[in-house]
Amino acid sequence: MIGAVVKRAVTSRSLIQVPKRTLYPHTSSNHVAGMPRNRIPFPEKVATGIFLATCILATPAWVVTHMDDYRGGAVGEV
């Protein structure tokens, strides 16, 4: 009796196929990338690029323009 239960448990499909735990369980990991479904218009790409470049360069530009404040000197002094 115990042998039959153990044999059934060992050959059970639920024990053989362990579900994969992922960050996004609703997606499958066996998808292959293909052509995009929606084409992004060129002006939107340009606007996004300008926005990202502005966001990335804003802090360094602020630091460079206020370098005298960081050094402790007055404006115009070397």
C-alpha cells in the first residue's frame, strides 16, 4: 500500500513540472522577439530623446554654472 502511494507520488506530473517563479507570472519566458506591434512616430522619438538628454544633462550643467558657489568664492573671482 505504501509502495503504491510512493510510486504514484514519484511519477506524478505535479511533482515533475515545478512551476517557475518569476517576477511577472503573467508572462512566459519562451517568447521570441519579433516585429513591433505599434510603430512609434519619429517626432515622438525625437521629443523623447530631447527630454532624456535634458534630464541627464541638467544636473551637470547646474553644477558647472554654479562652480564658484561650490568653491566658496564670489562671482567673478578666480
